Amino acid sequence: MALEIIESCVNCRACAPLCPNRAIVAAQPHFLIDADRCTECLGDFALPQCAEICPIEGAIVNEIGEPLNPAGSLTGIPPACWASVKAEIAAR
């Protein structure tokens, strides 16, 4: 049981200081989570702290690849609506 930081991570460093197990390590091209140390914050917090602070939607996924902060969760903008707005902006 471990979380994973994927390629959309921008190395902002917000998550690393919050990890109670020091499972998050700086790496290139993006931060990584040491699976041997990650407990998903069980026993320490109700929710994984890395995902709670991460400003990039979808950058942290669970063991089956589901994002803990999926698209639209931080902005409140549904993905379909955002795609439509981006297309409209691009057309200008």
C-alpha cells in the first residue's frame, strides 16, 4: 500500500515536509514516494497529507492509479467545462 507521484508533478516541494514517514524524496524529473516508507498516513492523519497539500490535480495517485485530487477537485471547474473554455480561448 503506497501512493505514487506521477509525471505531472512540478517539484514544488509542498508535500515533502508534510510526510510523517519522510517517504517523499526529491528526484528528477519529479518527486517520488518511497513505497517501503509510505503508509498513506494511516495512523497519523485521516487523509494522505501529500495529496491534501498538492496544488497539481492528479499528480498523486493511489495503488490502482486513481488520482487522489482528480481534475476539477481543486479548481471546482468540471473537466468537461474546462475543456470547453480552453477550446474557446484557443480559438481567439
